[in-house]
Amino acid sequence: MAELHPVCAPLAFLLGTWQGTGAGIYPTIEDFSYIEEASFAHVGKPFVAYGQKTRDADTGLPLHAEAGYLRPQGDGRVELVLVQPSGIVELLEGTVEGSTVQLASTAVLGTASAKPVTATERRIWLDGDVLRSSVAMAAVGRELQHHVVSEMYRLS
């Protein structure tokens, strides 16, 4: 495997494959539980590749997926370019401090058939051996609010 690019060192705590459970809420849908798997990988370039997928906790059916790249900029700044098969693209900027990545959208774009999402915020943090993640979303005419939270454990 390639050596980790030096600018990616602050993100090294994310590297690997993680799996766990989560819960979601939003005013326009029923509350739900899910199983999540996320992976963070590198190839020696100045970015960390990210992939995520979720399944319904009761039925095992696929729910959501997303893929993108964390792009550290130095001085604790980081960008995330993210695409979803639902037709949504998120561009986020934020910080990495210690074992926490905090991001807010600078743009959210959607295809003609995608639900209207106007803003997102994401937080990923390592709490002991648990990787926690939360997402807030402004969508379908609602203001920015909590949407999902998960906790995962490292598989590899």
C-alpha cells in the first residue's frame, strides 16, 4: 500500500472500514433504524476516498449510499466532495481538529428528479473505539435540522 500523503495525516484516524448502527428522523418521513458501513482509504495522493452504504435494520434492504473524497487543505481545513445516487451532490468545507471532522455545505446541487436539499452539515468523530457520525439537512422546504446519527466500530 502507498504511503499516506503528509497532508492527509490529520485524517489517519478515519482510515479503514467501519460498521455499526444508526437512527434517522425527519419531519416528512417515519423514523428509521439502519445498519451502516463506511470506508476511508488512500492511495498516497492528497485525499482520502470515502464510501458509505446503509441497509434497513429490520429488512436488510438497501437504503442509502454515497461516495466522495475528503480533501485536506492544511492548517486544519478540509473539503468534502460527495455524490449520492439519489441525484444529490454536496460540496462541504470545514475543519479537522484532533479526532473530529466538522463540515458545512457550501453548495448542494440536485438533478431535476432529486428531492430539493438546500444545506447540510456533517460531523464525524472518534470517541474511544467508536466512530460517530451525524448529519443535519435542510430539505423539501424545511430548515436545517438533525437527520441521522450513527456509531460504528472498525472492521479493518
